[in-house]
Amino acid sequence: MADDSILNQIRNKRNRTTVPERFDELVPKFQPQQDLTAPLEPENPHSSKSGDTISALKSELEQYPLTKRHSAIVLEKDLDSELTQFCKDQGITVETFLEAAWTVASTDNILREKIAIEAKRRYDGRKRVGQLKRLITMLSNNDQK
């Protein structure tokens, strides 16, 4: 109850500025009353224009390739920071950078092979990290028993 009275006091104390009524020559002074028996249908005098606009937008959209969400990418901590900063500086996302890198690499067999060799090296390292973590966990659990 005390909260209600404080709230009411605050509401009563606030000063709202009143704005004089605006006269707009474009709005007619007399608005005919709407027929309340008529079904409610939105009146849109620009519906054909709107339809044309939507068609044009859909047509333009069809010119772009479809996209698909991919699983989360796991990166080395330092590499992630560098790549994120680079992409931020360029005004692009990491995903669009990856798309562009693949597009460029896919046209160059030598570059693509270099990338594949580096990727395999990193993949083997990740697998070894996973094995080491599992072994450490297993040995730690055995020591606790």
C-alpha cells in the first residue's frame, strides 16, 4: 500500500508539457464515419505497387545463392582473435571470409593442396589434444579411487 501511494505521488508530481493542437492542411477536417456493418478489410491504395515491389525484391533475392547454417567453428584461441579482428577491420564476417577463401582456393590447385596439407596437420594435432585430455581425465579418475 505504501508503494502505491508513493507511486501515485510520483505520477501526480510529474509535469507533462502540453502541445497545442496542430493544424494540418492535408488532413481533411471532417472524416466520414466508417460503415460499421461493412466487413473489416484493410484499404491499401498502393496494393498493386506493393505487390510489384515485393515481386521485384523476390526476383532480386533469387539472384543470390542460397545459404545454409553450418556448425560452430572451433579455432585456435590466438588465431580466432587475429581472424576476428581482421574481419572486423574489413567489415566482413568470419563466415564470409571463409566462403571467399574457399572460392579463391578452389580455383588454384596448388594453393588448395597447400591448404589441405596444413588442415591435415592441424586436424592431427586436434586429435592428439583430444587423446591427451581423455588420458589425463582417465588417470585423474583412477587416482581419486
